[in-house]
Amino acid sequence: MSAQPSAEYKLSSDQPLRLEDAGGRVVEGVSGMTWITAYGQHMDFILRPGQRFVVPNDGLTLVEALGCSRIRVAAPIAQSWTRRVRREAAARWQETMDRLRQGLQPAGGA
């Protein structure tokens, strides 16, 4: 992702746009429906025209059209250094807790 403030993309099915190191950038639906998968998120997001999605971290985010769509990707929303550190710490904490929960699951089901 370049450092430009805003860019518009025309998307089509089976050709995802890869956003890397894009934490804080805002993806806005312009037309059509768009499917977003972001690193570390437990659920995907369907973006409709007029809706916005803030990329939660600098991990890989895939943005793909459901049919054809247009999106706008804007520069990150301004935020203080401490707020960003808190957000990153919370994400790492969640990842750690998820790993611990997976490790504590009983093996073999019963």
C-alpha cells in the first residue's frame, strides 16, 4: 500500500485486493458489495455502499468484490500514539488468550 491519502479501486470476483501494512486505513464501499477478510479477525465483513471498514492492524487484509464493486481506501484516521499502542496490545492479548484456550481444549472430544 502506498502512502497516498485516498485511492479508488474497481474490484471483480476472484481478484482480491491485498492490503498490507494498512492498519487504520478506511475502506469505504462506493458501489456493489465487497467481502473483507482481515488478519486476526474471527469474522469476515461484508461492505455495502456507504459503509466503512477500518483495517484493524497491519496484517494482511483481503478485499474482494461479490460480483463487481468499487471501493475507496483512505489514509488512516488520525490517532494518538498511546491509542495505537493500546490497540496493538489488546490485539496481542486476544491472540495470546485464543492460543491458551486452544491449548486447554480436551483432546479427542470426550
